[in-house]
Amino acid sequence: MNRSQSFLLVCISLSAIASLYIVLPFLQYVLGAVILAYVFYPFNQRLVPYFGPMISPMVLIVGVFVATIVPFIYIAIVLYSDIQQLIRGDTPLNSSEIERTISDTIGINVDLSAQLQALGEGAFDILFGNVSGIFSVGARLSIGFALVLFLVYYVLRDGDRFVAWSHDVVPMPDPVTDRLFTKVDRMIRGVVIGHIVVAVGQGVVAGVGMWAVGIPNVVFWTFVMVLLALLPLIGAFIVWGPAAVYLFLIGDTVGAIALTVYGVAIVSSVDNYARPILIDQQVHLNPAVILVGVFGGVYAIGVTGLFVGPVVFGVLAATLTTFNEEYDLL
């Protein structure tokens, strides 16, 4: 290595460190934008012939924004309404029957209505009571959201150029680079799209079961289960498990047993069978590694880590596999 090459490597290293330092405060938003653009890139390509490369990303972003923000607004409205009902003591839960069951079973008198009111007041103070805190969080989220929108637009518009540039600058023969990029693409698609499909499927299946046994606000809880199902193993059980307990406490033993059997046999099977087919076979990673990636990613960078964590492990596995297949150091 001559002096010119050494100088360039030093410049590249310093620039990379400086760039990482600048991006770190917004790392979650940048990675989230890249993941969103990757998921919606095929749809953008379908729109390009109709709207052109400049307008099609805008059309797609507006459509996705409307389709995404409406459910979250619905969840927020229902959550606010339910908390207000708890505070007023007006709740669809059969609290008197639960109190009677607890008293008959373990001999303890519980004022569930008062406890639910206290819970509602505490939840309202946390979520809606601190107006200044809400505006502060909203301002930060608005900045991050605006950054994500701009990044998604430019990644959708110029993503293919970036991939071509990356292909050119990778210091490996073209066939080796092609195989590496194929492995990484298959892995990312399996992690990101697989997680989303499994979460939606598990949440909807669980919601159907809860609707069948008469759980109130089932549409709201279905949205919640879809979000929770992004977490492997835990997922929708956080909702349908307590729902089965609630049915038992109000005396609906048949409904409680039916929901429990349905949850264990049907809802859990979506996670046990669909996840290995849609994710594990594409990524070629042990489910334990994916689980560590999910929780480690969430701990490191927040919600975006649900996808980024497994992707990082998958990219490491793809590069190690490529190195082992293409190069022999002996």
C-alpha cells in the first residue's frame, strides 16, 4: 500500500466516523426511512409508468400516510374514550360479576370499580395530563417524521442509483458482489416483510376469536394485537390471555375455555408455523438469534430496532457466508 492509498483510507475512516457522529441523533429515523422505502419500493416501481419517477414517490407516500395514520387516530380516539369511561365508572366490563367471582373464589372483597377509576385517572394523567410534555414530544416526533418523509421520498426516487453505486465501490468481483447483494436482499425481505405479515395475520386471527366470544372493542384490540405481534413469542397473548381470564371471572366459562383453546391452537400456530416459513427459511438464522436481534435492537435504538436488530445479524451472517464460500485463506 503506497502513501496515496494510505492517505485515502485515513480520509475515508475520518469521514465515516464524522458522518456517523452527525447521523447518530437521528439514527432511528434514518434507519426507519430506509426500511420503509425498501418495503414500498416495489409499489413505487409499479406507479412510475403512470406518474413518472418524480411524482410516484409522492403519490405512494400520501397513500401510505393516509392508510397508516387513520388507524392510529382511531386507536387514540378509542383509548381516550375508554379512559374517560373508566374515570366516570362507566365501563363495558362486567365489574360487579368479577367482584362476586373473586369474593366467592378466594374470599376477598374487591372494589374493582374504584380501582378501575383510579387506573383511568392515572392513565389519563400519564397520556394526556401533561400538556407541555405532549407538545414537547409532539415537536420532536414532528421533526423526526418530517425527516422520515423526505428520506423515504429520496430513497424511493434514487434507491436504484445508490444500489448501483454500492455495487461499483465494493472491492470484490462482480459475481461475488451479486451473490452477496442477493443474500442480503433475501434476508432483509424475510425479516421486514415477514415480520409485518406474521404480525398482521396473528392480530387479525386473534381478533376474530375475541369477536366470536363477545369481547368488547374488538377492532381496537385487534390493532393493538397487530402491533404487539411484532414481538416474537409474546405477541398477541398479552391481549387475548387476559381476555380469557376476564371471561372466566364474569362466569362465561365456555367462552374462556374456547378462547384459550383457540389462542393456543390457532393464534399461536400463526407464530409457530408462519414465522419459520416466512422469516426463518429466508433469513437462515436460528429463531433465538432473531429474538435477540429484536429485543437488542429495540433496546439500542427504539421501535425501529424491531427490524434493524435482526437485519444487522442477517447482514453479518450473509457476509460471513459469502466470505466462507468465495475465499479460502488456507
